[in-house]
Amino acid sequence: MNKDKFSLKDHGLEVYVARFQGSESGKIYVSASFSVLNAQGLRIKTVSRQLETRQVEPGYDALVFALRAGFDRICHEAILDLKESKF
């Protein structure tokens, strides 16, 4: 969020990660919802993102790297969308 210069001011952010996994075939699946909450805890804006990609190489370290990169990517995309909203 700091990298994207995103500030919530007096709002909160709720993140629900629905999928964060790799498969034996080398596919990576990441999906999450990002909700801005007002001072009373009510959702005022929600965006969802999902990503399906492949590991560059086999192995646990490559899996962890790909999952992290995928999560970072969907977070960045969601924050860009939320920044456009006026709340």
C-alpha cells in the first residue's frame, strides 16, 4: 500500500483470501477480495481479483516465489481500483 501511495484515512481495509495455492502441474491460483470499511465497520467498496499463472521452474522455492508475486500483483491491481473511488 505504501508503494502505491494508498491511504485509507479513517477507513479500514478487510482482505479475504479465497485461494492461495499451487498444483502439481505447476499452476498457481490466487484470489482475494478487498473491502474498504467505514468507521462503523460497514463495507462501502469491494473489489475482487483472481490470477491463474504458472511457476517458472519446479520446486518449493519457486512455488513460494510465484504465490508471493501473484498475491502482490492482485493487491496492486485492487489498490489501483480502490484509489479511483471516493469514500
